[in-house]
Amino acid sequence: MTPFTYYNPTRIEFGRDKENNIGKMIAEQGVERLLLVYGTGSIKKNGLYDRVIKSLKTAGIAYEELDGVVSNPLLSRVQDGIDLVKSHGLQAVLGVGGGSVVDSAKAIAAGALYEGEVWDFFINKAPITEALPVYAVMTLAATASEMNGNSVVMNDATKQKYSIASVLLNPKISIINPDLMATVTNAYLAYSAADIIAHTIEVYFTATDHPNFQSRLVESIIKTVIETTEILLKNPLDYDARGEFAWASTQALNGLTGSGTGGGSFPNHMIEHALSALFNIAHGAGLSIVIPAWMKWYKDKNRPQFERFAKEVFGLHTAEEGISALENWFSSIGTPVTLEEAHIPRDRIDEIAENAHGLAVLWGMGEEYPSETIARILQNG
Amino acid sequence: MTPFTYYNPTRIEFGRDKENNIGKMIAEQGVERLLLVYGTGSIKKNGLYDRVIKSLKTAGIAYEELDGVVSNPLLSRVQDGIDLVKSHGLQAVLGVGGGSVVDSAKAIAAGALYEGEVWDFFINKAPITEALPVYAVMTLAATASEMNGNSVVMNDATKQKYSIASVLLNPKISIINPDLMATVTNAYLAYSAADIIAHTIEVYFTATDHPNFQSRLVESIIKTVIETTEILLKNPLDYDARGEFAWASTQALNGLTGSGTGGGSFPNHMIEHALSALFNIAHGAGLSIVIPAWMKWYKDKNRPQFERFAKEVFGLHTAEEGISALENWFSSIGTPVTLEEAHIPRDRIDEIAENAHGLAVLWGMGEEYPSETIARILQNG
């Protein structure tokens, strides 16, 4: 057991209709004026927008709006949000949407109290020392952004998809209502499943320490994701499966599974960020390509854990069998496992590897992952 | 998935020597004067007391002391602590010890800001609306008091062992250093194992809802407790096993495993509190008697979950096989499974049942557990 700090002060409000109380919950924390952040309009079509606005108004909370946040959320839109907060003297940021929306809300919350450029935080030029409170109503389960301090944003000018992390950015309150996630397409559900699994196996395989308890938590999450994804692909309205999928997703990246492991690294995310930055594919779709490719390359560095994975998750024996089983499962649910399936030309592998290597350097694994190594991994995909 | 709120703002600092920084950590939160609560002197013998005092002094924190907290901690000693806090104008309470010490620290923290009798909180006469901040350095893993807002105290006048729960009582910071737990006797380790298992299976069996994910988390905890207990009985100095045991213990009662289950009830704790209130036995020793007895009585009310338990934890099939396996395992590690082993006369069962029923009423399960039912359960033990 490696020393660790576990501190996660986010309050989760899980259940049907809880979003109808979001205004009251935020008002109880002394907030009177906030920025409402959302995406490209689906919340207006399904009525969620109206219910959130009604809840804010009932609670006497004034708001400005920032819409148009897209998947692989853009720094330029984050900057728009920061400008709105500063010009209106807003006190908090409420994201209503998926991970991209909440990640944008967090970046705005950090940038709003900083004199310099918010991108400074992403390139480790400045530390985050304060932030506005963040609140979230989730419409997608994948990133665990509802219960962590992470934010991933793409610099549209430089095509760098980078991240920040601070407990100051943990949402104060996050609403998880499985009903709000029921309209996610099967394709996006599959991408989300790949994303959740990625969040757990990065550390599961790369950690310096592998406490059995922590491995069991990871396997519990993965088995739950596999089981509930298969239920939801057939019946998207299964509330309980949707709920378990969402709660497992939250636990996958809220600090719990990595505790005591030494933390490991996030090579699959590092490589994928380059894929989605350059080709604007869904993050989860990129991950389901990268994960099996990376596993085939990495497996001999930690064979016991790969054999454990094969046995505990799939009831198989060898590292290779476990990797194949996961790859086949990704295919079976409809998320890509080759570059071709995502229409990414193989002759751009070197460019992808170069972009990813930039992030590897920033994340302290530049030596382990030179561009040539990343390119070799991508050749497996 | 039943609606739930999960909110656990305790910061866990896990690892070797972390207690040497407790003064600095507390000072950073603005505390200048606190009450130091501990037990009957073992921390003075092993040097922990000296290190904590040194850390407080280095950080410029003044302190008063309350020693002599015993297992099944007494209300009278809690009252002594409240008097000390009030007379010295102390700002926080630091418990250094096991669950009894930290539970006492919490009751003091709540009582210190209340005009009436602190026992009012325990008999639901008044709600806890404010409390001093609590800090903890753990020397025993069992109660999860380090990461929850629960406190169990015995009213020495009335022989009622009752409890309170409020997130206001969650420790702000808890130190878990497995080294500090290495001197626990094998007997107490076994009692602790029974206690941890009890924390998970109460809800696991009695919940209205059984999400597979939540069941998997419980099974992960139980398997880890069984595995690490067996290692520690042979080698008490195994740091990693001690650490996993402690961290699994923390997760067993910090709100995680019950999320989405509807919460269930705590009949084993209800009955055991009467045992330890009347006979002053170790809480875990009482639980290892009550649990198999209760399981034999309850199993037909939730056969699928009992069969699941048998399969997932012990690789067996029937409910009865699972119960026997757990009972035998308790025996094998040296914690009692019959009243006789704990020197509790069978002719006092009615008195125990009457005492327990008082708590059942307070916990809202008086109808499900009339005295006669509790007596029948105890006859199994």
C-alpha cells in the first residue's frame, strides 16, 4: 500500500427528478448569481433546460447562459464563459450536460478568479489556487467529472487536448438522475463503456503497487459496466441498469480505485487525446482503439496483473485471452477497435504519435513513451 | 437503484508516519486550541502520544487532555470532555485511538456546542445542528469511525448503548497508518474482522434493493478482510495486509456500500449493542455470536442474496453452506460464535432481548424485532 490522500468533498444527489431541486440546493450554499453552461441544445428539446431554469428561478438565483459546448470542449468557449463570469460578477458555475460541459464549467470556474490566461493551468505554467464553486447536472455517465476535479479541454488554436486537476474543481453538488441518461444513443453508450473501463485499467495495469482490494474494486466496476451495457443496448429504459452504469462510472475516476496503488499513469488517455484532438472522434471511441493496442504492447511488463484481469473479468487464463476478450467485447457493443473503423488514415500515425508525445512529456512519461513507441502501439490498432 | 445522497467530506491521510504531521494539518485549518482524547495509556507506552504532542507543539496548537476512554465508551467520560471544551474554550477535538476514542471525540464535538444534555442526541430528542471539527489518528481498524459521522456511546447510568449520526461529525482529517495498528492482539484483530464484515452484510442482506455493483463492493470488502486477517494472524507485521485490512474497513461503513440499496437496517448491531452493554464484551466478539444466529433466522427472507453470498465469498452454493462457512471462519480466527464462549448465561437471553428491543424501537424496527424474536435469534447463538 503506497501512501495516499483521499479527499473527495463532492456531494452526490442520485435519483429520479433530483434536478428539479438544483436551484434550492445551490441557493442553500449562498449562491445568488451563476453561469449556466450547456451543450448544443438537446437539453432544450427534452425539457431539462426548462426544469433547471424553473428551479433556479424558484430559488431566486439569477443566471447568465453559455451554450454550444461541444464534445472535445474548446478553450475558446471556456474563454467566453470566463468573460461572462467576470463581466457579470457571477459567483458559481452550473454545468448541465455530459463530461464536456462539466469540464468546461470547471475550467471557467478556475479561470474566472485568475488574472492570466486559463490555458496556463493546462500547461503547468501556473497552479490553481482558487476557483468558483461548480455544480453539475449530468446527462451522460462516462467521465466521472461529477465527482472529481479533472477537466479536459482542447486548445482549438494549437490542437492540444490537455487537462487540469484540483480538488478545488470538484463539484460541490452533482445530480445523477439515470432518467436523464436514457436518451443516449447506443453508439455513445458503447463509447462511454470504453471510457469508464479505461479509467480503471490505466492504474490497474501501470501502478507500482497492486493491493488485492483495489484490484477487486476495479474488477467490480468493469464487470458492472459490461453487464449493464449489455442490458442497456437491448433496453435503454432499464432504470436500474442505467443507474448502476452511472454509479460505477462515478466510482471509476473519483480517486477510490487508485488509492494505495502509487497512482500509475494514463498512457491510453495520453494517446487517445491526440486521436480526438486531430480527428475529433468521440473520446471513448478513440479509447477502444487504443486500449487493446496498448495492452498488446504493455502486457509483458505486468503479466501477473494481465492474467488476473483475464481470470477475474472474463473467467479466462492468459494475458492474451483477456486482451482478446476485451477487444471482442468492444467490437460486440459497437465501438471501434481499429483505426480504419474510425476512418483514421494509417499514414498519419507519426503525426498522432508526435502530438501524443507532447502530452506524455507534460504528464511526466516522455521517456517511457517516445514518439516511436507511441507509433508502434498505434500500429497494433 | 433507490435514491440516495452520498456526501463524505473526510480527508484520509493514509501511510507511514503521517501522524507526525497531524499538528500542521490541523493548524492549517485555523485551529489553535483543541481537546486531545485518548484511551487507557497504550499510546503513552508505544511513543505515539509523544509524537502527537510534539507535532501539536511544533504547529503551535495548545491542548487539554481527556484520557481513560474505554471500549464501549462511556457517556460520563464524554461529559467530562464536553466540560473541558467549554471551560477552556477549545475549538476542535482530536481523537487518538480506536473507534471508542473517536466516537467519544465526536460526541464531545456535538455536545460542546449544545446547551442541553448530549444524550438528547442519542435518544432522538434533539437533532445535531452544529459541532466542533473532529480529527482522528487511528490505532485500530474496525469501526470506520475515521470516515463516517457515527458515534456509539454507552450511557453508564441506564446501560443503553446508543448511537448518533451526522455528517457534521465526520472527521475533517483522519490519519490511517497501518504501523500504528500492528500491536493489536490476535483476539482483537478477529473481533475487528467480525465488526467490519457486520458493517457490510447488514445492508447487503436487509436492503430493499440489491444492485449488483453494490453487492460486488461488499464481497470485495469481505474477501479482503478474510484474506488479510489470515495473513495478519500469522504475521502481524505485514504492512500491506494491515493496510488493506484498514482501508477495506474504512470503505465498509463510509456510506459507499449502502448507496442505492435503500439503506436496509442494522439488526445485528442492534442485538449486539445489548450484549456489550450488559456484559461489556468486545463489540466484534458480540457480533460474531449474533451474526450467524441472525443469519440462520433471517435467511429465508432473502434467499437469493444468501445464495449469492455463499457463492461469491466462499465458492459454495446454498444459503446454509454460506452461513456455516462464515461461522466456521469466525471460529477459526478465534472470535466466539456461541453465548457460552463469551460466558453469557443463557438464562439472561430475555433480559438481553428486552434491552435490544429498546434500541430496535429507536431505530424504527421495533415491529420487526419484538423481544420474543430477538430472544429466538439469540437462542441460535
